[in-house]
Amino acid sequence: MFDDILEDVESVFASNTWKANNIKTFPANYQGDIGPNVKEHIQVNVLPSRSNNYAYGAKKETNGLVAIKMFVKAGEGQGKTMALADLLDIVLQNKTLPNGTSLGTSYLNVEGLDPLNKSLYSASYIIPFTRYGE
């Protein structure tokens, strides 16, 4: 079930609809070189947080969050992070993905300058998910 959730979320960022935005996308635990010239990019993290089994139907429910850390060039205000969140809403918000993962309504946490790279400004786009079944 967990691999189905991850596959659902990753398929969104592999889609032509997302790729048309030309925003570099990496998994949250990416260890490679992002590149010195890449300013605008996102890091995607799928965080399952709770599962339930229903006694008589034995139907499983898994809930969690998709947390997307957004990085944009510093010094351009919050407008770019808001615009990026709007692009993410188009492909994620209130969608049901191919393996049955249902996404809810997003919210945004603006974080400010990235402590590791002061030339970047960051925010986290958070969207809850639910998936039923085994």
C-alpha cells in the first residue's frame, strides 16, 4: 500500500502537465548534486502518519501528508512561492490519483531564507492524503 501511495505522488511529477512548468523536482532525501545554477526547485516528501483497520470489513485506511519544500531565488518577495503553490494546486489539490490516493486541500508555510544557502528563499507546501484498501 505504501508503495502505491508513493507511486501515485511520483507519477504527478513525472507527468507532462507538471514537466511543462520546467521546475526541477527532487525526492526529499536526494543526495546528488542539484547544481550551482539551479535556484528554483522543489523537494517532494511523502509522509504516511496513521493507518487504521476496520474490524469487520478489514478495510485499511492510511493517512498522511505530502510535504513539498519549495526553493526560489531570494530577494523577489513571497510572490514566487505563492505562484509555485498555485501550480502545485493545479496538479494535486482535491485529486484522486491512479492508485486511489485521495489528496485534500493544501496549505503553505512560508519559512524565509534557507539557512544552508542564503541565496534561496523557502516555503513548504503541505497537502494531506488518504488511501483506502490493502
